[in-house]
Amino acid sequence: MEKRLRCMLTRLITLPAVLVAGFAQTGSEAEPIRYLGGVYVDASVHDGRLRPAIGTASYQVMRANRTRPELGDGFGWTYNHAPMLAYWNGKFYLEYLSNPIGEHEPPGQTLLVTSTGGRSWSMPTVAFPPYKPPSGVDAPMPPGSTGYMMHQRMGFFAAPNGRLLISAFYGHAPNPFRSGGIGRVVREVFQDGSMGPIYFIRYSTGTPWNEHNTAYPLYTKATDSGFRQACDALLANKLITEQWRDEDPAAASMRGPCSSLSFFHRADGKVTGVCKNAVTAISADEGKTWSEAVRAPTLITNNAKVWGQRTSDGRYALVYNPVTFGSHRWPLTVSLSNDGVVFDTLHLVNGEVPPRRFIGRAKDFGVQYVRGIAEGNGDPGDKALWVVYSGNKEDIWISRIPVPVRDRAGAPADDNFDGLHSGAHIPEWNIYSPRWASVGVTPSPGRQGNSLELRDKDPFDYARAMRVFPESKSVTARCTIMPKANGLDGFELEITDRYGNRPVRIVFATDGWIKAANGASLTNLRKYEEGQWHDLAISLNVLDSKFSVAVNGTPAATNVVFAEAVHSVERLSLRTGPYRNQPTRQLDRYAPTLKDLSGADDPVQEAIYYIDNVSVHPR
């Protein structure tokens, strides 16, 4: 009996981690979080075939431009990544890393942009310039160093005394960590957008760097006592400094392989830390000590960042890429929990991956390296969940996710946009709005009231607006569309199912025809005129996989065959360009055939479309 018991214990000890988790107490140090949603992604498509978090609006903060920098960041640098976010005194503050071409390639700098509403953003300003060692000081480079770069794992700290600090890290390229590090710098951001002097707040442990041989003084030399107090408060906040562990492990107390920590307080007061690769840990003393970091075996993710926070409705959210391959990072999703322990949903935040316009070192495809507003760093007051991230490591994006997060519509669609002002967030609509392909509300041309406006002058991207309605077998969808100016790609209206399959496809083609996908072919319905409103009515039934179309009250086609068979429908999609699914997971980010895309820096002929009186009702 004793021998049999020893054998059973030995087998348990040697079980794979994913099986041991079945015996661990969920929420304990052995398994701080668990995903039990049962929904997983199909990474063969950019949106993963997930239902979207209804009402999410994604706006491009900065679009990289190499040859016309005045239309981008002002520098022409095309590697932009690792954004951080804060909200302070009525304004969003966003900082991000920027290099000329690729990751960990010098020179590097940190840029700052601001916004009052999260939709329109200022031109970037330099928060931390490329590092230049002081003249006359011996500044030895580590072996293999190619110059200086910036890195960061945290960006802002709203101090208890009301000061806002911005921070980043200087090191040697291509490896700024440990012996390659120099130190973390900090400066104050003022309400008028200006910034105070740059100081070091910590020098990398085990390196020769100090206040006598570096480009900036230590913060203790600042004459502003309020600034020094803010820096002291930052250094005393162990949840903040724990995020510096990659750059300088001596700054951290957690044991184990945690990288890019985010954290939130559970209802019991304990802090859960979530890191890259689904590594998690728990602290019961505000980050002074941590449990050993362990991988959450049920949380599928990669070496991109994971963002965790408590939401305004008292629930908890994890925002991340739910895939295991690190160079193809899509889609961006949000998972929810009632207790911060068991996460049981998975919703789409952004599933759009446009072509990567510029090649560069380690420029992974996708929407990645997500961050939100850390505890203590402000609250926009709209109860929404705001997150920032990069697109293909060249553009910077922000998404606003309404709270409570949901993926099912409670009522049919009936929208005329008249109660909204220009620049307002559009309830119930999912918005994808690049800088050169915008989505917004504007006065209707030639009639009273407002309408939805989609503009597009981007040669490699499109504007998209999507409305979720209750899942149905048979619906009638109506809307009024004015193609004010045709672009190069036309306008596409689709009705889709919960997985993004597109049985109904209507196209305002560039040849002046309204067309419908009839099975595998396109059928001309009738001519349209630019500058005129066109009333569309689409009636469909999934039981016979057919639909009919009327234009301006006159039947244009009947018994049109679905392009794809579906069991139900639940979304209306409007887009200023054709459907895309490139890049694919199989595309090598370093493929020799990949080049900088020609014409990426110049706008093309602008398309403008207005949409009004949208309704979708079950039949």
C-alpha cells in the first residue's frame, strides 16, 4: 500500500503543467487565473472568427510616413511600437518608442502625443531624444553594441502630489538589458503640454553608469521639490518598479520569468500580475513580495504583451492576442471575469491587419503590445475600457471598448445618427478608422439631420463600420447611401454571420454599377449616380440561402444566391475597400520578396460615402 501511494505521488509530480493545473486551486499562487470560456480563435483569418465587443471604436493615432514625415510623425521613422497611456487633467497622454527602420536598431527616441477625446491626436513631440553621451567622458560600449536605443515597460506615473511623470529607458542596441543598460529617465509633463528637464531616476545595476558619466543628472539634483517628491513616490511604488525587471532585474522582487507586467487588484485586495506568455503571479503586500511566477496553462497567448485591469462595472478584463505564434499577432481580444480569477468570455477588439508598408527588423505582423491606463494613472470618466497598441510595429492605435462589454445585440438596428455630434463615439457601431480612412458622424449633404461618413484616401487600408443586430434566420435590412466621390476601390456592404462569413455582398463598383455577389459571380443590379441618395432594401432567408434587393423602392434582383452558406446572420458591415486576408500566418516577416510598398506615403483619390437611416429587423 505504501509503495503504491509513493508511485501515485511520483506520477502526479511528473504530470505536465496543464494537467497539474486541474489539481491546483484556481486563484491560488499555483494558478492565479484560468480561462474557461471555451471560445478559441481561427488564426487563418484576421478577426479569428470571433464576435466583436459591441461598440468598440478603433482609431489610428499615428500613421508612419517615411518620405513625407510632415504627414506622419515629423521624422519619417517607420518603426513605432510599445505605446503607453494615461489620462490626466482632462486629456489623454500617449507615449511610444520610435526607431528609423527596425526594432532595437539605433537611434531610438520616445515620442508623446495628446488628445482630449481619444479620436484626434496631436503631432508627436519628443519626450526623450536619441541618447548622446556627454563629451569628454569615457563611455565604453558593451561587446557587439551598435549604438544607443530606448526601451520601456512602463510610461506614466500620476504622482500623489498631482504631478505627471513620463518615463523611458536608455540602453545599448541591440540588447539594452542588464549589462547593456544605462538607466531609466524621467521628466515632468505640465498641463500646457510642455515638459521639464530630463533626469535619470535609476541607473542600471552592475554597470559603470552614474551621475558623473551620463548625459543627464540624477533626479535628486532637481531644484523643484515637488518633482523630487513625485520621483520618490514612483520609486516607492513597487507595482510600478516591478515593471522594470526586464531592463534591470535588481529593480524587481518577483521570482520567475515575468516580462512586461500588468496588474490589477482582485476583490480580496490581492494583486494579480499578468505577463507575456501567460505568466502570472500574486502579491498580498502591494508588490513588495510576489508568489513565484507561473504560466497559466489555459491562457493561450505568446510573447506579445497581455493587459489586465478592473473595469468600471466591477469586472475584470484581459486584453491580448490569443495565439501562440509570436510573429503573427492577431486578433486583439478581450476576455472577462467576475472575480479576476476565472475568465470565461472572448470578444474581438480589433481584427484588422492591413499590409505592412515598411520592412524592418522584428516587425511582426498584427495588432500587438497592448497597454491600458494603469491603476492610478487617471480615468476618462466615460466608463469605457481604453487600450493602445501598435499595428505591424509601424503605426499607433487606440481602441475604446464600451463597458459593460457584450457581444450580443439586444434590439434591432434603427439608426439615423441625428442625435450625435461630429466627433462623437457612435453607440452600437464598431468602428475601424485609420488616419487616411476615417469614420465619423457629419451633417447629411442635401438633406436635414446627420449621417455616417466614411472617407478613404489610404492606398493600402480602408474605413469600416459594422452594426451588430440580433442573430436571425431571416431579416430585412435597409439603409440609404450616397456615394459622393468614388475612390479606387468602391464601396462594399455585407451581411455576415457570427463568424464573419459573408453570404450577402453588395458592391458600389467603380464602373458606376451597384452589383451583388450571386453565388460565385457578380451580377449588375442597376446604375448609381455620385452625389445622389440611394435607398437599399435587402431581404434574406438563410433557409433557402437566397436574398432579394430593391433600390429606391424598385426590385433590382430576386433569388440571389448566397456567396456562402450560413445558419444565421447578425452583422451589417460597410467598408471602403475589398475584403482582405493578407498577410497570412504562413507569410515570413523576413521573406525576401517583401519590400517597402510603393506609394505608401502618398494619399490616393479620396472616396466619400454617406450612410443614413440604417435598420435591420427580423422577418
